[in-house]
Amino acid sequence: MNKPPTFVEGLLEYVEELKDESEMTEKQRNILRASVKLFAEKGFHASSTSEIAKEAGVAEGTIFRHYKSKKDILLAVVAPVLVKFAAPFILKDVREIFKEQNKKTFSQIVTELYRNRIDLVLANEKHIRILLQEAFFHDEIREALIATVFTGVKEMANKLIEAKVEVGELRPLPTQAVFRAILSSMIGLVLFRQVLDTDEFTQFSDDEQIALTVDILLNGIGNHSI
């Protein structure tokens, strides 16, 4: 699997593609580029309109001729671009992993998925953290991400689960419960690795931690020999 661009590299590439399909003026596009760059690097609250203007090469007053406030830039321009780019960026590798589900066991698929998601976070940790922070404070971003990223992942995962139940590889449990278990285990892996208990996590390699998590997910923690 080819190394994907970082979140900001891909996001700025997407902004450049807007030249051919957007009616924005060049100054508006410069403001957009600058806003994306600064919001991704520093977060929304830490970025000032004066910094955006300086980065964009325009007067600060020019920004307010197009947008009433900094939040208007986030919601009217940056948020839609983030969401339109974030969904395919985050989901691309997931589609590739799930594509050959008939040739792989469920364990292999989940292992590959967890490895890929950890790599994604490691390559884009700062920007993903900022995006999630903004989603927490702004309903528009949160709702759009749920509608695109979460819904997309859920649909793909549900199809995989149902297919594996049909061939007898998984027990016929409620699909939503299985999806929740897969997602919760993945989020737990990332949180413990990056935030909650990094020292203890590193006592094992990432691959060993993933293997343990997948084993517990599929086989549970009960001693079935008793």
C-alpha cells in the first residue's frame, strides 16, 4: 500500500483542485489556503485573523469583506473542505483493506485495519487531534464528520460482519454490537498508545499489542478450558 500524503498535504492538494470548480476569487482562495494551513497547525482558537491575512498576503480588512468573523471562515469555507477531504482521506485505506474480504479471515482484516489506523494517527496525530477538538466545539463539523466518516465506516464494517456471519466465521450476534466492539477496541488501542498509558503500552511492540487485542476481541478473556 503506497504511503498516503499527510493530512495537511492532501488537504492543500484538495484546495488547489478547487481552482477548476469554484467561483471564488484568487484572494478568497489565498484566504482559504492560509486558513487551512494555520488551523491545521495551530487550531482554530490559536489562529488570529491577522495571521491568516499575513499568510494569505492580503490586508486583514479584506478577510472581513468576505467573512464576518473568523468562525465564518471555519464554518463557511474551511469546514466543508475539511469534511469533503477528511472522509476520503480517512476511508481510502479502509476500503482497500475490506476489498478482498473473501480472501482474508476476519482476524487478518481486523489486524490490518488496526495496524493501518495506528499508522494514520502516528502520521497525522496533531492534525487529527485539532480536527476532533474543533468537532467537539462546533456542531456543524461534528455532524458532518459523523455523516461522512462514521457512517461510511459503519456501512463497510456492517457488510463485512454480515458476510463473515453468513460463511460461519463469526457468531450470529447483532451486527451493531459486533461493530461497536471492533470500534471500541480500536479506539482503546490508540488512546492507550498515545494518551493514557504510553509507558506500559510500549512494553510490547505495536504488532504484539494488536495481536493481543484481536485475540481478546475474537476469543474473549474467559478461560474456556474450565
